[in-house]
Amino acid sequence: LKSFVVEADKATNTITIPAGGFGGGPGQLAHCATSYAAILALSIVAGATAVVPVSDCTTTTTDAKTNNAALQYLQEIRTPLYAWYLSLQQHDGGFRMHHDGEVDVRAT
């Protein structure tokens, strides 16, 4: 899964944004809605079955390898994603959906 995400990122340059967040398509900004959906999808994959150390995986535990890859990817993007979300917070405590975008309760 991680290699798929990395390859997809190379192909479109929009799936993950270097500053954090996930874009919705080619040339689109990172957006709270697409980031939320991407994180939930990765979390579902990561938690689909019990996580097994990759070193313990065999050819019969392909799902565990995929789950571990999703979990590892989530761990790698945690800090930049958190920083990105905080960069969207306004002085009044609200959040924008994307940089220079609307302030919306969905972003909270």
C-alpha cells in the first residue's frame, strides 16, 4: 500500500502534499475533507486485522504486510499532517478547509 501511495504521489503529485494533507486531484490544494477521507481509509486498512511485525510475515500473510504498510505510512505522516492542520487554525479558534479557503464547521 505504501508503495502504491508513493507511486501514485509521483504520478499525480497531488495525493500527499509535502507540507501535509491530501489533495483531491491533479493540481488541487490539500483540503480537510480529502485529508479526512484519506486518513480514514488508511486507518481502516491498517486496522483491518491484527498487526503482525513485517519480519514475521510470510507469503500467506499478505494482508498483514499491507496493514503494516498502511500503519507505517500513517506514523510517518502524523507530524507533518498535525502541523498542517494547526496551520489552518484561525485566531478565533476556527479552522479553514484549506489555505485561503472557507472557515467551515466541517474542518473542526
